Amino acid sequence: MRIKSFIASTIQEALSKIKSEMGESPIILDTRNINDEDIKGKTGQSLVEIVAAENFAEKVCYKEKDSDSGCDENREINNGEVDNDEESFSFHQETDLLDDEWPETCKEWYSLLCEQQVESRYAKILIGEMLAELEIEELGRKDLQRQKIKEIMVRRIKIFPSCHSKDKTNRTMVFIGATGVGKTTTISKLATETRLSSGNEIVLISIEDDCVEKLNKIARVIGAAVAVVTTPQELRLVKDEFRGSSHIFIETPGVSCKDNSKLLAIKEYMNTIPNSEIHLVLDATTRLKDIHTLIEEPLLFPIHSLLFTKVDEADAYGALLNVVMKSKIPVSYIAGGKGLSEDINPATANTIAEMILN
Ligand SMILES: Nc1nc2c(ncn2[C@@H]2O[C@H](COP(=O)(O)OP(=O)(O)OP(=O)(O)O)[C@@H](O)[C@H]2O)c(=O)[nH]1
Ligand SMILES: [Mg+2]
């Protein structure tokens, strides 16, 4: 569906412009006088604005006569399930509205999303889909626009299933990420929560870390075992030794995603513990550009989930969506708080979408 605003000196003039561009029976969505506070024509005369949409039914009939494939294309835009990959978005973008033809409310959504640091191309994708999916009579309703944008975000945000799983045993969770993003704090929170809710045996393992003070402290409080390993072989031995434990939490040394030699060293460790969940810990306060470089290059080993920390300190949450949309990696947990035993929750797509839209 194509919607466009037409401005002219008189209604008749605007209607004739609309008909020449959109055919004999366009759908009129809105009309208004542009008054003194708004813009005026060159000579100062008042203007009228008409927002019109192409009459899709008319277009389909016309296309049916023309070619079958054209009809399929239109049916896909209006009725088809929207595909989840980015190419389908550019399809909508190309065939539907251009940004400067968006209704005013869409421009407001675009600004809000950009303020939240949603990358502009993703904001355009969300709005393009929203326009394509709303019925014509729904287009003027801001509440429905919000609901639709949220729905589209929710479809895009994949959630790591194990964090909601009822089967809470036999998990080996590895936490990888840059220095200071909150790996130890996150392990402390999850270990405490697991211990309190299940009472199961827990082991905290630190790789190549000579200061495990924080882990030791939390282990004493919750009654967990702690081990420090300095070689992949040691890691395998420790893991075997504690194979009866229900949860093994492993902290890796802080690493930048550009530091290939350190990543290779971590990979050696990962090779000795197949079937582990590898969580990439990301600080939600990291600026959009920096967070991108973290996932720009494919890592040397698979990342199973993204885990966001420090949401309590972030002033915008769009970066979460950017990373999720770009990487297509599911999100496991969202943490927000310095406390060692609180403020961590399994992620839901709904929560992330609300964080951005609020
Ligand atoms: N506000 C807030 N602070 C956090 C959060 N998670 C961690 N921190 C703080 O961030 C700092 C670093 O946390 P750590 O857990 O030590 O980070 P790390 O990734 O283990 O750091 P290294 O082991 O040195 O790589 C500490 O001051 C934490 O209190 C969070 O969710 N919110
Ligand atoms: Mg640490």
C-alpha cells in the first residue's frame, strides 16, 4: 500500500494531483487546512493537505489483466506472513512508502526509536513493516501503531530457551565478554538464584584468573565449590570431577572480540567442554557503535546467547535490539544491579520491546 500526502491551494487541485498519481479511486485518509501557524505557499495563501492511499483493490484488478506475477507480489504485501529476514524488509521498503512519504506519526516513531539508539536502518525496517501490516483504517491510530511495532520487535527478538526451561539440572554455562562487563557479578547472581531455588550442587570455575575473590565470597555464602584452572586439560579434569553437580558456571578472562590470540586460547578451553552454553555478556551501557564491533566479526566459536548487564545504568535500550537484529543470536538473561544476588531475570522479548518503547 502506498500512502502519500498532497498539498495544494485548493481541494480540487489536491484531488486532481492525487488522481493523476494514484488512479481514479484513491482512498482519502485525512484532509486538513494548513493554517497560519503552519507553512504557507510562496505567496502567503492558505493551503490544504490531503493524505491518500492507493486503492489496492483497483490496483489488483489492473494488475490481474496485466500479469499474474504482479498480483502475487501485491498479495504478498497485504496478506502474506512477514518473513523474518532482512531481505523481506527491503522488499517492503522498496515497494511501499519512502521515508519522506510517511504519515507524521511514523516520523514521530522514527525519532523515538532513534532516540532510543535503535539504528536508523532497523527503525526504518520496523516502521516499514508496521505500515505494511496495519489495515488502512488502523493507520491513524497511534496505539495500534505502537502495538504493531512492539509485535514486530517481539517477532525479531529470539529468546534462549534454556533460561526459561523447567529442567534446571545439568547445565554448564560459560560466560565470555570484555573486561568489566559483569561476568563475575552475573555468575554470582545466577548461582545464588539457582542454589536458593533448587538447593542443587553448584561449581564456580574461573579460567586463568588469579583474583577469584568475588567468586570465593559468593561460594562461601551459598555453599558452592570453586576451582581455578589454567589449562584446558585442567578444565576437563575439574569438570569430570564435578560431573554430579547440577550447575557449573565458568568465567573466562576478559577478552576483546578483536583479540584473536586470546580468543583462540579460550577456544581451546571450550573444545574440552562440548555441550556447554556459551553466553556472550554485553554491557547495555556500551554505545551503539562499540557494541557493534563486538559482534561484527564472527567469533572463533559459537555464541549461544547474548546476556545483557547494567540495564539499570543504561539511558537507552535500542542497542540491545540492534545487536539482536544484527546477530540473530537469542537473548538469555537481563541483569540490572550491582548486588551479587539479585536483579537478574530470564529475558523475554516482551520486556525488551517494552524497555525500548517506554
Ligand atoms: N549497575 C550495575 N553494575 C554492574 C552490573 N553488573 C556488574 N556491575 C559492576 O561492574 C563492575 C565489573 O563487574 P564484574 O562482575 O567484576 O565484571 P567482570 O566482567 O567479571 O570483570 P573482569 O573479570 O575483570 O573481566 C563491578 O563494579 C560491578 O559491580 C549491573 O548489572 N549493574
Ligand atoms: Mg570477573
